[in-house]
Amino acid sequence: MKKMFSVVSILLMGLCMFTFGSCNDDNDGPELTDDDGGALSCVEQMLDGCNDIANEVGEAKIGDPLSLYLAGQTTKALYAVESWYSWRSRQDYSNNILSIRNAYFGSLDGTQAKASLASLIAESDAELNQSMTAAIQAAYDAILAIPDPFCQNINCAEAEVAQEKCADLCDVIDQVKSYIKRNPDINTNEVLDPIVANYVDAVVLPTYKTLSENADVFYAEVQKFNAAPTDEAFKSVAKCWIDAREPWEASEAFLGFGPVDALGLDPNMDSWPLDQDQIANILTSGNYDELNWSDEDDDDAIEAAQGVRGFHTLEFLIFKNGKERTTSDVAEDNSSANLVWTEANKASWGNYMLQCARLLKVDANTLYNSWNSSYKGGKSYASLFKSHQI
């Protein structure tokens, strides 16, 4: 998730009032450094990515709403909760922690791969490995212990515990990184290269492959919805949105480097919060060019485009009050905060979903293909990463 603080307004959705409970684009490919830093530099990026998302979950995704609530800004606290349209915040955050587990264990199913950071640390310092494994599980469990939905339980004691467990996880990740760096017997290419290769082949590539495939399925489902919008079609689209989002959230431990960062794919796909007024304008005007940006645009123009596309714009168009929308939803008023699907706007609504789903599909495909096939016209990013050419 990339938070955008420069948008004009935050996207509202007509929820009932809650009472909170206790680069280079030429064909020569990317420029490479002369001194690649060895496999240790790759492992550092792997662990930095884990630390970044653990910190983001604790300090931003949970901490920002909690801080706003404790400061008496209850409405802003609600709007700061990511994924509150679908009420899937806890699922998102727990999947973020699973992305750390997968990176550390070198697998997608919770087993400890032989060529993994977990196996390396277990053989060198069993106690440290136990601490890391326990910290991952504790953060995961603490997030799911928050009463559902999080947007109605921002100030609960469980949220504070989850924030603390994420901070504890950051501390242990730092310990693992420091341990590897200061031990010359294990921070060699011979030891670390198999771990880096397995991380790419068993974690990153299959995660992005699933994301790409699920985005394709989601786009096809949105096409069906656009052709024949019904309540059942809304349910099908909602399920496909959830399926597409799951691997994205399980990839956040490796969002800080590579194509997802360099090509602007993270904010393209996951910017938060959204620009409510502009979304309403696009629904009225049908000008979908406003969803696009280029390298020649300034930062404000790029952020404006990214704030009206991606997972969360689609979430808004598909979900209301934690459930999939229906064709009979009634708006509380005519404000952009209370937009609902109607017979009058159905063509625009469906087309907007279609444009966003198409862009999501393109971005997900670009991300996977950049890692798997060719990055910026050169070698795949997987091969560059495994050979330390980053």
C-alpha cells in the first residue's frame, strides 16, 4: 500500500455512523552497478522488505487510525483504515505478515525450505530462529485477534497488542539481518546464493504469477458484469476481487524493490486513500484518460491518476458496508460520498470498473513478466536479482 497524502479529499462511502468499541526505458535494459555487493545485498533487501511491511502494518495500517482515534478524530480514524469498504482490513494485514513468513521460510505453505533464511539461522543460532518464527506467528495471531471489522474496533485493546507485536517482529528481523552481516562464515555467496535463488523461484515468482492469473480472471468477471449487471454478478465480481487481492497482500514483503517499485506499480495498484470527488467526476464524465499517467507528468498529476484506479477504487465500486453492492442500493443523499449503482449510471459504473480492472490486469501482468521474462527490455529481474545485478 502506498498512502497518498496530497489528494483533495478522502473517499467516503455512506457508511452508517459507527461507535468504535474498546529508470531507464530503452531496449538495453536497466543500468547495472559495477560492484553488485554480492548475495548479501540481496538478502539485505529481502529482510528490509520484511521489516518495512511489519513496520507499516503496525505503525501505519493499525497505528495511524489508532492515533487519530485516541486524539479524538474518530471520523478521520475511520477513513484511515485501509480496506474498510470491504471490511477486509484484518485479512489484508494478516496476509502482509504471511508475506514475511514466506520470505523467511522460503515457501508459500509455511514449511521451512532447505535453502531458506529460516534453515540458515536455525543451523547457526537456533534460539534466534525460534525468536523469529515466534514473532511472525505472534504478529499474525494478534492481528486476527482484533474484533472484526477493524474499522469498528479501532481503539480496542487487541489493536494495541497487534501494533506491539508488529514492533517486536521488526526488532527480531533487525537481529537476523545483523547476525548474518556480522558472521563471515555465512554471509558468503556460496551460502546465500541458494537462499536467494529459492526466494525468487519458490516465493516471489509464484506469488506474482498467481496475482497475474487472478487479475486476468477478475477482468473477465468484470467484463461479464458490465455486459449484464445483476446482484449475482456483483457477488461474483466481489469474490474475484478478493482472490486477486490476496496474493497482492502476500507480496508486500517484497514491494520495496524491483519492478513493482521502479515502475510505479505499487501506487498504480494500491494507492490509499482515494479521491472521492474525482471518482464522482469520472463517473459523470466518462473521461477514463484521467486514470493514466506518463513519466513526463509531474508528481501531483501522477498521484492524481493513481488515486482513482487500482484495488481500492474497485473495492469502492464493488463493496458497501462490508458486503458486495447490489443493484437496489439506496443512496442516503446525492453527494459523491454516497454514490450507489443505479439504472441511470449503470453504463458509466460498469465502464469505470472495466477500465480499472483492465489497468490492474496490465499492471499485474507487467509485474510478473518483468520478474519472469524481461525487465525493461533486458534480462528478467529474477535473473538480475539472483546474479546480484541490482
